Amino acid sequence: MESKKYLDDISEIKNMMNKSSRFISLSGLSGVMAGIYALGGAWLAHSKISADRMSAYSDLSEMETILQERELTIELLMIAGGVLVLALGTGILLSIRKAKREGEKIWNHSSKRLVINFFIPLLAGGLFSIAMLQYGYLSLVAPATLVFYGLACVNASKYTYGDVRYLGIANIVLGLIATQFVGYGLFFWAMGFGVLHILYGTLMYYRYDRAKQD
Amino acid sequence: MSIIDNINKAFDHRIRLGIMSVLMVNDYADFNMLKELLGATDGNLASHTKALEKAAYIKVEKQFIGRKPNTRYTATKSGKEAFKKHIDALERLIGK
């Protein structure tokens, strides 16, 4: 009987250590959804770019070409922004649902810490990427977003499931490889934000979400 | 000497065990954070933190954030060591 109490004590210690330092209501399903949005966005971006290339063969004045390039850049930015908003929105919604189901508060000190530490590298990366667009280093935008996103995940992993760290490292590696394949930015982008998210989200879903529902 | 001797009576309560667990992995915790995490009442939590403070396992700092009083707890070095010993003892006991 005594050893049952000791076992309870140990599990209470583990539970408290986790609960107080990590945000564990992050939903795996939201990872999958983020991946699907990213693939959709990449497909949309791809069709915009090909449409733009097609029209490049027709004879446009220099002025018109510049205007069209600018328009394309804005369209691509809007697609990227749309994907980000959708992914974050779904992530927040599903996490709220999961937190409610588990009787946890969504906005507590551990979720605050997670958000702050996730957004420091992400915001820096976002602004840096906009600056690269500003100066026309288009080929490095996709690799940079992947690397910065990966860094954000590695940083955030200390405050949620540790597995987020591996998602981050995979994205950093992918981003660095992408620097050597100029012109394939969109492909790497779809791999990192799309395929990796879906893989990771599925893994998380089966590991943490499903087990608790049963 | 039996392993039971390493079981620390100061940690032999769910709330005190919880306080120490939180302070092992966080630099500090304030009163409300502990209250929320442990689901304890004000009086209950206060008496347990006092007991741990008396044993010099935790340090209490009172300060003001704006006009609100804020009580902050940190684990002392000896508190961390004692708690580690306690966990080791628990693990060995269930390992048997």
C-alpha cells in the first residue's frame, strides 16, 4: 500500500513540473491543418508565378513589367500572410478546445512564455524577410523564413512538448539546403511548412491527443 | 540505514510536494501562480509555504508590482538538494 503512495507522489511531481513549465495543450491537429494551409498556399503561389511567367513572353513595356512584378510580390505576400493567419487561428482555436477538455486554462504563465519565446525569432525573421524583399534578394526569402521559423520552434520547444525541437531543427536544415537551390524556394517552402507540419502534427496527434481521448 | 530514512517528512504532503516541484523547474513562482497550479486555498497555501520557508527550503520575497503586493518564491540551494534526495528515495522505493 505504501508503495502506491510513493508512486502517486512521483507522478504528482512529474505532473507539476510539466504543468508549471510547459504548455501542453498544444494541439497536434493544428499542426496538420497548418501544413494543409501551407500546401494550399504554395499551390496558389505556384499558379500565380507561372501565370506571371507566361505573360512575360508577351511584349509589355518595361514599365508594365515592373508594375506586374510588384503586383506579384504583393500577391505572394498576401498568400503568405493568409496562410500564417489561418494556421495561427486554427492553432489557437484547437488549443483552446483541447485546454477546455483537459480542464486547463489557456492563457496562463506557461502559454504566455511559449508565445513570447516563439515570436521573438519569428518576428525578427519576418521583418528580416521583408527587408530582403525590399532590396530584391528574392531567392533568399524562402530559405530565411524556413531558418527563422526553425529557430522559433527550437526556442519554443523549451516551453511546450520537447518534440517541437526536432521540427525546428528539420526546418533549419531544410532552409540551409534551400540556400543552395535558388529558384526552388517554393518547393522547399512547401516541404518545410507543408509536409513537415503534416508529418509532425500527425505524430503529435497520435502520441498526445488520441491517447487522452480514449 | 534503510531508504525510508531518506524520505523527507517536510515533503510528505501533496501541496508541499507540488510547491517544490514547481520551484525545481521555474526560477521563481508567485503566490497566485502556485495557487492556480495546485488548486489550494490562500490559507492552505500560506501555511505550507511557511513550513517550507522555516526549513529554509524556499525563499520568500515580498515586493510591489505597481500598487499590488506580490509574493515571490524561489527554491534555495539546500531545498533543491533535499528535494532531489527525496525524489531519489521515492524512486528507489518503487523500484523495489
